[in-house]
Amino acid sequence: MNLWEAVRTALNSLSANKFRSFLTMLGVIIGVGSVVAMTSIGEGASSQVTAQISTLGSNLLTVSPGRTRGLPGMAFGSRGAANLLTYRHYTLLQAAGLPGISATLAEASSRAVLRFGKANTTTTVVGTTPSYPSMRDFPVALGRFFSNYDLERMTRVVVLGNTVAQDLFGDARPALGQVIRVGNVDFTVIGVMEPKALGGRDLGDQVFVPLTTAEKRLTGSQYVQSITVQATSPAMTSLVADELNRFFLLQLKDPEKFTVTNQQDILDTIQGVTGTLTLLLAGITGISLLVGGIGIMNIMLVSVTERTREIGIRKAVGARRRDVLIQFMVESATLSLLGGLVGLAGGAAASRIIARFSGWATVLSVQAVVAALVVSIGVGLFFGIYPAQRASRLDPIEALRYE
Amino acid sequence: MQPVIEVQDLTRVYYAGTVPVPALRGVSFTVEPGEFVAIMGPSGSGKSSLMNILGCLDTPSSGSYRLEGREISSLSDDQRAAIRNRRIGFVFQTFNLLPRLTALQNVELPMQYAGVPRSRRTALAKEALASVGLSGRLHHRPNQLSGGQAQRVAIARALVNDPAIVLADEPTGNLDTRSGEEIMAIFQSLHRRGKTIVLVTHEPDIARHGQRILHFRDGLLVQDERVAQPVDARDVLERLTEPAAPVNAEGVSAAR
Ligand SMILES: Nc1ncnc2c1ncn2[C@@H]1O[C@H](COP(=O)(O)OP(=O)(O)O)[C@@H](O)[C@H]1O
Ligand SMILES: [Mg+2]
């Protein structure tokens, strides 16, 4: 008997007891369904978080004053921390030319009122350095960003976020070349940034000026909120972190006065959490499939007993042990696979629904689908072995005499 | 010519708990190719025990059983399954058809296990059903058939792999006289075409359809009788039809 015929025979006998077959599959349906739903939601969430973190720029390490926590690159994260880092550290760090670092960035932000004619807006003024657009993956749309020349000469130039540009100039007038008032100082607009958002926060609602200009003309403070460096590759990040620790320890003399945050560490942490969740899910899957499998085994044992006479007849007309074994194994595998398919459909539907209501993108990966189906067939085969062996070992004459 | 069946000092002892129940107590006989042998004896005389051994469904406690010259007692389960499949056609008193399968599928079953390809299988099964007069019932389930028809399906199933011998254990036991006689007519026609047949019955009228009767009592073969003039089932059927007028013209499906 070939496999396809065995499957047809199995479907035929499973359909003899449709409701019972359904109840038997329920364990596998729920197991596979919940795992498919959870992994697709989990994978969706984790890829979303990873994507958000990479919008901050890649391979970044941030030095912030004091002991701080938070995502790297968010200069706001270290607000209120001790004033320790200065523009001088930025220049020293650049001068040191540490290996593995491709770019360096310092930031100090403050709030200010911006005016142009009758229009005005209050926004964040980020004093920073020329590598900002490339390191933050936040390009200029119009005009240019300021250069090292501007930084050294403390020129009064400003690059506007797209929202600020809209607020001050609207659609009608071009912003470039206009002079606006930031606080009490006139600045010339030399560029407008591309629109960008981070986790729902509008990054277009800020303006950028040379750090030195901000220090001298706007804040009067020499302190920066963070210094960020970009490593040449992900593999270099831990080496660069060590270098930064050594460098700032030398400068500040106290490891408590600064913190180096590695973006890779955070990604690793998130991936670690995802990994743990995946492990947990695998555990839940394992248990639910175990329960489902035991259900299948139980029903298959009942079925073997009920069908003793059928087995006797099949053996009487020439079924070998192997034929009976295969028949019952295929039957339990079919049962389990059907459960897996229904569970897969249910889980995919559930994740769609959750995606619609939560706004998360859910990802149903091919691997998850294949794994769910392979595992459910495997469960059916594994838990079908014992009942099928019982069936195959029945003595033909005893089986025929049964009832 | 080599005998089809050669049985020597065959015994079969069952155990009711620890109490031994001897069902066969040393039986020896042979069956030649083309013979039609009836086995007769009262209930409990060991007829079924013998048939189960002859049909390779059961193994003897001692003694030797050769089928077509091959010693059976020492074979493995799967080897005996193969013999049941190809060399033996077994017809049971209770038909033993699979209730969820159609007549055609039931007849195909032995060929499935023999690995006969699907299209050929269906053709052969149809042919076998036609030979027992059931071409019109291919897609009926056993519970949609009369007892006589069900038994004919079982005979078609027994014949379909062209076995060396057809064994029947009280095949007419559950049937009325007329259906029983129709079944006997089929066995006799098989016999005329050269099949070897061993048939168990406790009814003398049925036994006299064979050429030879083995009488059993208490697990022993007590008499090996030649039948001078075997009853022809066709004559009996004719006689059954004559006096009683209102029997349906087909003479077959009205059986039950
Ligand atoms: N499975 C069994 N277990 C115990 N005793 C049995 C079994 N099968 C048959 N017997 C006994 O063996 C004897 C012969 O039985 P059987 O071969 O069925 O006789 P028959 O078919 O001639 O009526 C009887 O006494 C019966 O009770
Ligand atoms: Mg009997």
C-alpha cells in the first residue's frame, strides 16, 4: 500500500468519527495556533524595535556624563546629569584618532523661541557637530548642513527641521538664505532636514546650529550632553567601548563620572530578551504539543481497541505487521497534521486581528509555518507509535474473535 | 502430484486459565489438488481450530502442516501473512467484511496488501464480483447487502489473488437454505474449474456437496468418507424454485 492510499484510508476512518477526531486534534490546534500567533506577534514587535533602534544610526557608542541609562543617542536621556563633558573632550577625542572610530559627534540641546517676521515657534536647538546627518542617518533635504569651518568660526547658521521650516515659512516662501531670530541672535538658514520620526516623536521639530555657536551665543554653557562615536563595524564596537572607557577615565579621572553605552549592547539585550521569549514560547509549545500528543495517543489506543476486528480482518486477508503499523501511524500523523493546519490558520488569523487592533506589524515567517507543520506531523508519528505497535502485534485469530 | 495440504499429527491445545483444553488431538490427512473436501462434526469437535491452522491464522501446538509442500509451523508472522494473502482464500461464517468499505473496496483489499497497482486491482475486483453475480452491487456497503450477497462478496475477496486453496468455515451457517445453496453452487463451480476447496459444515446436506467428507469428533478425525454421488447445488436450486411459485425471477436478491 503506498503512502497516498494510506492517507486516504486514514482520512476515511477519521471521518467516521468526525467530532471525536476534531476533539482529538484540539490539543494540537491550540498548541500550534497559540505558538504561531505568539511568534508572529513577537517577531513583528522585535523587528519593529530593532528597526527603531537602527533609525538612530548604526554602530553607535555614546558617552554621557554621570551614571546614566537609556538609549544611546538620545541626548535628552542624560539631562540633569552632572556637567562634565565639554566640547574640549570632543576635540581631544578627535585628535586622539582612536582606531575603529569612523566619526564623532557632540550634542548640547536647549530650548529657544524662533522668530521669522510674524511667525514664531518654540523648539529644541541642538548644538552639534558636522557629522550629525551621516551618524544619525538623518539627511539634509535642502541646502547643506554646517561644516567644520562653521564650527571653528562659530558662524551663525542654522539648519531647520522640516516641521520648524513649515511653522516659520509655510509652503510659499523658501527658507534657504533667510535670516531668523533664535532667542536674541540672528541666524542664517542654510539647510532644511528630511522629515524623520522616531517612535512617534517628530524629529523635524528641532533645529541644528554649530555646537560652538550655541555655546557662545545661546546657552553660555560649555557643557555637552553627550559625545557619540560611530564604530567602523559592529565587530569593532566592544573594542571601541574599551577605548572610550580608557580615554575618558584618563580625562575625567573617575569611572563614576561617565558612562559608555554601546548601541550593540542594547540590540544584543533586546535580542537576548527575544531569545528568552522564544525559549519560553518553545517551552509552551512543547507542553501543549505534549498534551496534544497524549490526547492523540489516548484516542488512537481507544481506536485500536474498537477496531480490533477490522485489524483481524485486514490481517486475515494478508496485512503484514508493517502494513497495520503504517496504517495507524499515518492515521495519527494525519490527525495531528490536520490539527497543525487548522492551528496554523487560526494562529495566523489571530495574529492578523491582533495586528489590526494593536497597530504592530506581525510577521508570519516561513520557518514558523514549516516548523509548525513538521512538528505536528512529528507529534502524530511519535505518539502514534505505541498504539500502532499494539495494533500491528495483534494476533489475527484473537482479533477476529474479538467482541 | 504434490498434495496441497498435508497434515501430520496435528494438535491444538487452548488454555482456559491454566486448564488445558485440547481442541485437536492428533489429526493427519492430505488434500490433493482439485479436491472438494467437506469437514463435518458436531459443535466443539475442533473444526474451526483446524481451519484456522490450515488458513495460517493460528499455529498448531504440535505436529506438522505442509501447504503446497512448504512447512508452515516454523514461519514468521509476516511470512504467514504473505501466505494468507496469496495462497489462501478464507471464507468465514460471519463474512468478516469491513463495514465502511464498499463491496468493490472489500474485494480490492487483499490486492492492496499484495501491491497490485490500482487500476489493475479495480479491474480484477470487478471481474471477481461479476463471477459471483454481483456486478450490480459494486458500490454497496456490507449493511446494504443481504447475507447471501455479503457472503458472495467475501468469496470474491477470497478468490481475487488466485489462491491455491479456498477454505470456508461454515460459510452457509448464517444463511437461509436458498442463499446457502447458491453459495454452494459457487463453490461447486469453482471446483469444476479446478480450485481446491475445504469447507466446514455441521449440516450433512451441505457436506454432501463435496467429493469427500472428513468426520470429526472430539478433536479427532474419525472417518474419511468418499461421496459417491455429490449433490449438485444447481439441481437443488431448481427443485427449490419449482414448487413455490412466488419466487422472484432473478432468484438471487430476494434471498433475505
Ligand atoms: N480460544 C479458545 N480458548 C479456549 N478454548 C477454545 C478456544 N477456541 C475453541 N476452544 C475450544 O476448543 C474446542 C473446539 O472448538 P472449535 O474448534 O471452535 O470447534 P467447532 O468449530 O468444531 O465448533 C471447543 O471445546 C472449544 O470450546
Ligand atoms: Mg466452528
